[in-house]
Amino acid sequence: MRALYSIAIFCSLAATAGAQAITVTGAVVISRPAKAKGDNSGAVVSLTPVGMTAPQPKKTFTIVQKDKKFDPHILAIPAGSSVAFPNFDPFFHNVFSMFDGRRFDLGLYEAGASRTAAFPKVGVCFIFCNIHPEMSAIIVVVNTPHYTITDATGKFSFTGVAPGQYRLAVWHERAQPNAAEEFPKLVTVSPAIPDLEPIKLNDSGQLTVTHKNKYGRDYDSSVGKPTY
């Protein structure tokens, strides 16, 4: 029987001096089998204001390629931002994505080089290397200034949140809600409402995505393949 992710988000709201901006803090608590590790990191949480359009700062973020790994593995960014993918390994990499959040292919490039991709629209983008199948990263693109990723204890916070109604979204690499319509969930941010109701996700126990190379074929595992 699958374990459940029981995500309890506790929001303490405190008005900032001279303004109505509120600091929203919370925690993601993941319920697992007794022998499973209690790491509650990696959940992307966002609050999107209802009926208001706030200008999103367009920034450049970085995901490093080092030791045949992407670092960080999970990154949240506002729509319109760009991500640089520098190669810090002494061999070639080929960053690509073939999923609906953002499709691109940065091509083959050498050690010390860096290439950049833009992310103009909201979505979840799964990033891979066409040479090294063990490499993967995830970029969650949001349309709000209020987004964060939980730490190992599951804690998170938003600063400068104006009172009002928001759509609360929670995403995790290995979790799904009990029903697809649960998220985004309408919530009210106010000093008079200190807590949000707990949210439950189903733990699949595995990654949500498997992948092939950029040509849609299995990775080459033939004997005699060059080592890099």
C-alpha cells in the first residue's frame, strides 16, 4: 500500500512595519514508512494572487554541471527568466529537454563552456544530458513572485505578501495529490487567518518521469563506448 505524503502547511502571518505586507511561513511534513528517511526537501510551494497581475522580475539563474550531476537538482524560477548551464566537467555535455514545460536542445559543448535557455511560460521542465543518462534536473516555472522550495525539515517562507486571495500550488518530484482538482487551491492570506488546512499527496515511491535521449531512443549502452 502506498504511503501518503501528509503535507501540513502552517502559515504564521505578521504585518511588516509601515505596510500591509505579510510574512507567510510554513512547513511541509511528509508521512513515510518507518524505515524511510525523513527528508522533506524539494517541494515547490507557490502563492499566486487572484485577480492581480504583478510584474515578474526576469532573472538569470544557474544550474551547474559537475561530476555528471546537475546542481541544483530542483530549481524554481519566475516566467521569463533564463537559466545558464555551465559545464564544469572535463568532458562534453549536451543539455536538453523534451517535455511540454519547455523544449530545447543546447547541443554538445566542451568543458568550461556555458549555454543558456529562456523559460517564457509556466510549466515543469525536466532537464537531461544526451550523453549521460544519470543526469537530471527539474525547473518549475511560476507566474508569481511568491515561490520557494522546502528545506530538509520541510520549512518555507514567503515575505512581502499582501493580504488577499491566492492560489496555493504544491509540487513534488515523487508525489501526486489525491485528486487532480485539489491544486491549485484557493486560500486567503490575512493576519486573522494564521493557518492553512493540511494538504495530502500520494507518495509514488519513484520519480515521476523516465526518459530517453533527445532523439526519443534508448541511450547507447554498447560495449566499447568511449568513457566520458
